[in-house]
Amino acid sequence: MQRVQARGKVYPSHGVWHDRQIIRVSITNHATDRADIDLLIDELRIAHEQAIG
């Protein structure tokens, strides 16, 4: 999550689900469109790729 937020394009939050740390995102807004979701997915993918090297 910190990697995603540091890039400054999307701002997910954190949480715990079934005793595991998770990244939470909200995509249920009347102004959310496909481009917003695509951007979020891209940012998560980039952060994941950076984390695994």
C-alpha cells in the first residue's frame, strides 16, 4: 500500500480481513469510471512488481 500511495495516483487504505493485512479500495462512486479502475489496477500491479523485484 505504501508503494501505491507513494506514486501519488491512487490512495487505497489498509485493513485486516481474516487476520490478514489487506489493501482496501472504494470503487462504488457515481463518478468512478473504467479509466479509474484501470489506473488502480495498474498502480497495484506496478507496486507488486516492485515488491517482488
